[in-house]
Amino acid sequence: MSGSIEIQGLTKSFGSFKAVDDVSFVAEDGKVTALLGPSGSGKSTALRMIAGLERPDSGRITIAGEDQTRTSVQERRVGFVFQHYALFRHMTVHQNIEFGLRVRKEDQAKRRARVGELLDLVHMTPFADRYPGQLSGGQRQRVALARALAPQPKVLLLDEPFGALDAKVRHDLRRWLDELHREIGVTSLLVTHDQEEALELANTVVVMHEGHVEQVGSPSDVYDRPATPFVAGFVGSANVLHGSVVDGHVHLGSFRLPGASHLEEGAPATAFVRPHDIRVAGEEGDVKAVIERLASLGWLTRITLRLDSGETLVAHVPNEELHGAAEGDRIGVDLRNPKAFLAPEHQDTSALDEITADT
Amino acid sequence: MSATTTERMAPTPDEDLTRIRNADARRGRLVRGVMLTVGLIYVSVLLLAPLAGILFYALKAGLGAIGQTFGLQDVQHAFLLTFIIMVVTVVVTTVFGVVVALVLARDRFPGQRIVSALVDLPLAISPVVVGLMAVLLFGRGGLFAPFFAARGIQIMFALPAMILVTVFISIPFVIREVAPVLQELGMEEEQAAWTLGASRLQTFFRVTLRNIRWGLLYGIALSAARSIGEVGAVLIVSGAIQGRTETATLYILRAFDQYQPQQAYIVALTLAAFSIVLLIGIELFKRRRSAEAA
């Protein structure tokens, strides 16, 4: 019943604003694919076009091998889960789940069996006769999921499904959805701005930014091998250092970082270093820095370091690797796994700084 | 021992606070009490007293007079006419009211604010003026008069004109009750229904209509109440021909003129009772149903 989703050159403008700009990717059959990006990156618009809720200006949408670019929402047979649940408020949980079967004129015995099955699947059987208003946010989203799955959709589309829930429920529901997907294996496309959510749930992550695709890859691809400066800054947190390419390294004043051999000699470059890739190395560390601030994150300590050049770095160091370092100490640190990119002349670095500011 | 007594004499900060709180609470109760009294007096004098008055005068002559009044052919015909006008008005204002409310709440188009303001026009224009406008269009020498005259359809001084002006006057109620409800609902439930395979029509009847039903019913009730109460516009376009184009309200006017106040009171009480039962009934029904859902 399931099938893949293939998107080719999808484009959509609202007035002069290009919301989705030539987007192509494949969500593989039976896998979870995440569309990850900040708000306004066009990921929700792309999802709504796949569902048939918006009309694309151009491009092609293929679901389970059939061209669905111009078909109606109803014909596409997709399951859609909304951020704010969109449950039918005047119907009980049972009636909500049954709705898709009822409008498709399934007979009553079949409907009852399927609803029972789904109530069981989402652990809502005891609440079958409640109204949405009597349920918690997490329960509502589980009902919404059951309702979307009831007519056995070819694919499941989820638009920020955990966005309206508080942190604890979000984590629980995420784990539960992961298990559920392993059980039912329906092709799922998940829109989220939460990189942790995308990395945890998805087999493939499509990183979007300002309407276009920045990178498509496995979670470890986009995290460890970001294709663009945007991905390096957005997926996971990173320190941004500006320098220039010398001899395959990024030169940054008093020190240099490797990994720039693919860049043109002498070009301006940007290096991204993740907070957990910075290690306290005592006297022998390559880079000298003063500890400005120490803040405990539980088993980790966040260290704000000031380099001799005046730039600050944020490091996440396991408590036992601190070796008694204190605020004001001058220490040596190692910077591992830097990712170097050409500094694009038109690149809006202020946006990157903003993204990395919460490290 | 004496030390504790002196301490007891001076109020502790806690006791001070309690006293201030009590004073606040008393003042709060006083303000609420005054407001409640003013509100009740206002409602009684302006709403209940006239109702009580009409009830008293209508029943003064006993139940026999009521039976006699309803036995009159003119009265029966007047009620029939009022009923026909009400039913047609309710159907028309409901169907088109929901369509207009959907357009106003969902679509964005140039001139939308003007259309929205126009909807309220019938509330702002005197019914007598509405009647005159109808005469200008359909009366002798009116813009549309030749068209209908050529086809032998009588508009003026007949049921069509009476329905037309009553519909005009009752336009705002359904729209004004339904549009805000639609706006607040948003479109997500409908979009969810589409993704589940429901057609537009199925979505409207199974989702949208269910969600707007209380606002819609209230709008219909107001529309019905307004249509049976209309007098000014209907008077002008109908000519108030006894036994032919005389509605219940027009009958009341004539009965008064002809020194038959008893019959006027009885007909008036019937109209008032109908509207009150309609509004209270919907309110009670709504309360019971929402209690079930909650």
C-alpha cells in the first residue's frame, strides 16, 4: 500500500515571495524523511503541495509511482497530521478516527474493526467516547495520527506534529512515533524545525533554507558532513570562525585548522567547529584561550572561551575532562573536526551568527 | 503573661491584612450588588413591564375572547401570510447568509470591507425607506416594473414585494452570527476532512455546518423573529389590503385604528410569545447540548 514520494523542481510563489524554489528530493518507500529548516524556509508549503492543499506553480509530484501534480487532495490518499491536530471538535475520538472510512463508504463492520485496531495502536481505547476538548495535547495528536492512518494512506505527511506540545510530551511522543513507524512502516514525510527531532526520527534529512534544498542525506551525513555553511550552522550548533585558506588550512590569526584542501588558496574561508569537538588540552593544546565563563549543563560543562584574537568560542566538555579549570584560567584547547567553507561574498553571516548564538 | 496580653492588643500585620481584604471584599460585593440591581431594573422596566402589560390586557377579557379572535377570518389569514413570509425569509436568508458568511470569512478580495459594511445596511436604514426603495423599483413607472408587467406578474401590493422587503431587512442576522464563528474556526478541520477523502460537499455538511450550527440557529431565530415583526416596509409595499395583503402586524395596526384593542393585544401577544419561545428554546437546547459535549 505504501509508496515513495518523488519531488522534482517544485516551485511556488506567493506574490513576489518565492516560498519554494526548485525543490527536488525523494522520500523512500517505507522510510521516514524529514524536511528540516527554520521557519519561512518553505518546508511546510512544500508539504502542503504534496498533500494537494496548495497548487505548485511548477514541478512534479509523484506518489507511489503516480503523477499527482494536478490531482485533488481527496484523490491523493495521503494521511496528513496538522501541528494543531485539527480534530473535529464535535466528534468523539471514535468518530474522528472513523471519519475517513465513513466518507469513503466502508461498511460498518469493517469500519468498527479498523477503528478498534487504530484505537489500540495509539493506546486511546479507553478514551474512545471522549471529545477532543477533553483530551491532553499528546492524546489529541495520537488521535490525529490514528485518524490520518485509518483510510490506509499511501504516505503519511506530518506538519510539525510535536510543535504545539511541551518538551516532556514532545520527547515521549517522538520515541513513541519512532516505534510506531517501525511497526507499520508507512512512508512518512515529517516537517520540523527541530534538528534533534529530524536526526532522531528520520532515515533521510532534507535541509531547507529560503525555499531551496541545501542538502539531502542521512542524519550523520548532514551532521558530520554538512554540504553548505548553512547546514553546518543549522544542524547542530557550531562556532563560526572567519579566516583565509593557506596551504589547505584555514588560517585564523595565531592558529590554523585543517580540512580546507578543497578550497582555493588565499580565498576567504569560514570554519565551523562544534562545541563538543573542543577539548581542554592543558599546556600542550594548539590554541590558547582564556575561560570567560563556566556553566554546568549537568554532566557537561559549557565553557565560553576568548581567543587571543578576541573571538569567542563555546565548548561543551564532559565534567571529568575539565581537570579543575576555573574562570579566568588561560588554557590550551584542541579544535577537532572543523568544517571549512568558502566564505560566499553574498552570504548573510549575521543569520549564521544568530543560529549559532544559542550554543 | 502580661507581655503576651500587650502583644495581643496591637494587631499583627496578618490581622491588618485580613481586615483590608475583608473591607475589599465588602466593597466588591457592594459594587456587584449595585450593578446587579441597576441591570435588573433596566431589564424589568424596558423589557418585562411591556410584556407583562400586553399579557394582562390580552387575557383581561378571558379565554373566550382569544378563541373569538382566532376565529376571525382576517386574523387567520393574517397569521397565514406572516407565516409564509417568515418561512420564505428564513430559507432565503439562511442559504444566502451562509454563502456570504463563507465568502466574507474565508476569501480575500478587493472591496471586501465595503461588502462587509453593506451587509449591515438593512439595520441602519429605516424599514419605511426600504419600502419606498421597493416602490421605486417595482411600483408604477419603476425600473423593473415593465419587465414583470409584461409577464403578468404582480409584485407590488402582493406577496412578492412583501417577501422581498422582509428578506432585505432580515439579511444581516445569519451573516453576522455565522461569519465570526467561521473566522474563529479557521480552515484546518476542513482541510483535514479533504485529506481524509471527504468531498467539498461532504466536508460542508459533516464538518463546517456542525461547527457553525449554534451561531446559525441563533441567526435563523433572529431572522424569523425580525420577519414576523416587520411592519413599516411591508405596510408601504403591501397596501395593507384587508384579508389579502394584511400580515399579523398590519392587522394589529388596523385593529387599533378601528377601536378593537382587545384583538390587537391578543395578536400581539401571540407574535411576542412565538419569538420569545424561539429564542429561549434555542438557548436552552444549546446549553443542554454543550453540557453533553463537555
